Amino acid sequence: MNNNIIAPENLVYQKSSLVKDNVMHYCPGCNHGTVHRMIAEVIEEMGMQDNTLCACPVGCAVFLYKYIDVDTVESAHGRAPAIATAMKRLHPDKLVFTYQGDGDLSAIGAGETLHACNRGENIAIIFINNAIYGMTGGQMSPSTLEGMKTSTCPYGRDVALNGYPMKIANVLAELEGTCYVTRQSVHTAAAVRKTKKAIRKAFENSMAGKGTSIVEIVAACNAGWKMSPHEAHLWLEENMFPFYQLGDIKDK
Amino acid sequence: MAKVKGAVEVDVNRCKGCELCVFACPSKVLALSQSVNDKGYAYAYMKQPELCIGCASCAYMCPDGCIKVYKIKE
Ligand SMILES: Cc1ncc(C[n+]2csc(CCOP(=O)(O)OP(=O)(O)O)c2C)c(N)n1
Ligand code: SF4
Ligand code: SF4
């Protein structure tokens, strides 16, 4: 029966042709891959493959340039918004975006991020907030939740000692230079579709010169959280969403 | 009324067995295999193919883009 369904004329969905065929190094079930796929789909649908420049981060997504078939520059840790600033100013006709984790964007790169947003650079920032430094072994990041255990706060984040979890997207929304700040997720198929729409809007803003757009994706790092991918999504719903509430924070 | 029928094709050796598609499927079509692929992972397959509606939820969830979705109206 399935044999007559599986035919080229009946194909309704497959990975974007901009997602390369090499196997991504991410842990099984990692949300980075899902977001990469949506970025690739948006670029393909906008017909911008040859006119996109990505500033890649340091973090698990450091090899993004191997997976999405667009021109990329590998930034020093946290410096992607500075690289993207230069690229967009020199090539205003290009679609320019950064891809950054919470360690990259809100810890070492907090300065670059704040000032790029404050200057209103016409770039899109795709921000994967998994509340942890995934790549280096699950250390606490600025967005680690209160009480959340990581390798550098094994008894849970203590705000008296470590400070409060930072809602950096809300801070960035306060800056004049940002035009669109939204918080999304990719833990269900419906959420993945919404994230794709948000990425599209951010990319269109970059092209329209409206200012800086930030798409935060509240994501799971199942390996760092020491859970199965599905359990990590349940944990995300229960613990991350009450603090990092989903939805548009700013849209002007 | 036309009946919608779907089917999926999994790139077996690309699959890492994360199981997100299995949980995403509204019709409980998918399961992980007993055998393993070249990388040593159990991979997703259609355990109950007749139930597939071609909604693509599984493929949207797959981090690695391993799933192709097909759909027909009968
Ligand atoms: C200048 C510098 N300092 C520190 C590091 C070590 N380092 C590599 S990745 C990383 C944190 C990445 O965390 P995040 O941005 O949250 O991304 P994730 O891996 O979770 O996707 C750190 C501190 C580095 N590579 N360069
Ligand atoms: S360590 Fe976490 S963020 Fe990095 S690839 Fe694994 S699951 Fe993804
Ligand atoms: S296309 Fe929909 S019904 Fe078919 S296997 Fe995927 S999730 Fe299940």
C-alpha cells in the first residue's frame, strides 16, 4: 500500500536543499538541528541562498557553516554581532544574521549584543537559550534558572551567590534600536512552524532596514540536562516556559 | 469524502534515534527499530503504516531532517 504513496509526485515535505547532506555533530534530539532546518527553509523560500551572510558563534553551533549552505564567518566567542555589523554595513543588500547560544550572547558577548541592538544594526539575531553552556560540559550561564543544577552550580543556582537568571531578550526590547523581539520554542511541530514564521519576519526586517530583530528560542540541551530528548522537552515546558514566557516581546 | 493517506521515508543511516518523531506523531505510526543503523542507533520506522495521515509533524520535529513525507487523497 505504502509503495504507491511513496512516489515523487506525492512528496509533501523534506529537509531544505540548503541543509547539507553531511551528518550534524549535535547530540541526538538537540534543538540546534531543528532551528538550523527552519533557517535553511526560510532562506530557501526567500530565494536568498546566494545573498545571505551568517556570523556563526562559539558554542555547540560552531560548525553551523558545515550544515547550512550559505556564506558564513566564524566569529570569536560572543563577537558575532560585531562581525554581522561590519558585514551588513559593507553589504546592505545582503541578508545578515547571527546565530548564538546563551553563553555566547548573554555572557561573553553581552557587550557586543547590547551595542549592536542599541545601534539598531539591520541584522537578525537567532538566539538559542538552553540555559547552559552545552559545548563545554554544561556550566551555568546567565540564563540558568534559579535552583537549576549545572556542572558549576551542582547544588542548583543560588541567586545570592550567582545572581538572577537574566531575561536578556526583555532587556534588548527596551533598546530603541530593536524592532522585533520574540521568544519561541521548537518542542512541538506547531512551535517549530511558529519559530519559522518568526525567523522569516526577522530576516525580512533585516532586508527592510527596520533595525535589529531578535528571535530567542527557548531550547533544550538534553545532553547537558542529562535527560532524554523527550524528557527535556517536558522539563522545558514545566520549568523554562513559566520564566521565559513565549510570545512577542516587541514588534514595531 | 476523500480519505487522506500518508507515508514517511526515514533516512535510516542519518537517524540518531532521538525518538522525537515517535512522540510527535498524532497517530502513533512510528517506533524505534529493534536493529541498529551504521552509527549504532535504533532508527525510526513506520510500525503502523496504515495510520499515517501525512501531517509532517514527525518531519518538522526531526532535528536532523531525516524524514520525507508523502501524502495522497483516495
Ligand atoms: C574566548 C573564549 N572563551 C571561552 C571559550 C570556551 N567556550 C566554548 S563554547 C562556550 C560556551 C557556549 O555556550 P552557549 O553559547 O550557551 O552555546 P551552547 O554550546 O549551549 O549551544 C565556552 C565558554 C572559548 N571558546 N573562547
Ligand atoms: S551538548 Fe546540548 S546543545 Fe550541544 S549538541 Fe548536545 S544537546 Fe545540543
Ligand atoms: S506524517 Fe504525521 S501521521 Fe505520518 S508518521 Fe509523521 S507524524 Fe505520524
